[in-house]
Amino acid sequence: MKTTLEIADELLLRAKKLAKRSGRPLRAVVEEGLRLALQQVEHRAAFELPDLSVGYAQDDDPLESLTWQDLRDEIYGKPEPR
């Protein structure tokens, strides 16, 4: 498939030199670079959050019985009387 790309002058010159040194067409050098870039992205491991939970999964949740107001007070502290 044909396409048009804008490539930085310095990068294009380096790619042309590499193509000449390796005896390959510029197209092959560009395709190899794209393949390597795509492969690198595909093999990156997905970010996984560490498990920082507290307590045990089988224990009852002490916050389950709280109302939203009680839960807010638990998080931010009880509001001071006016």
C-alpha cells in the first residue's frame, strides 16, 4: 500500500544511509522500524496496581453498616459544632 509520510530530515537521512550500508531499499528499513516499534508496544506488560488491601477477604467489612454521613465522618473526621 502506498502512503505519504512527513519524516524529519535528519531521521530520513539516517534511514537512507542505513539502507545504503545494508543494501536494502529504504522501504525495507522503514518497515523494519515500524515492526520493531509495534512489537515493543505489544509486548509491554499491562500496568497492574499492587494489592494494598488491609485485613482478610473473609472478614466482615466494618464500614458496611455505616451510613453515608457516618462514612464521611469516618474519613474526614466529625465536623466541629457551629
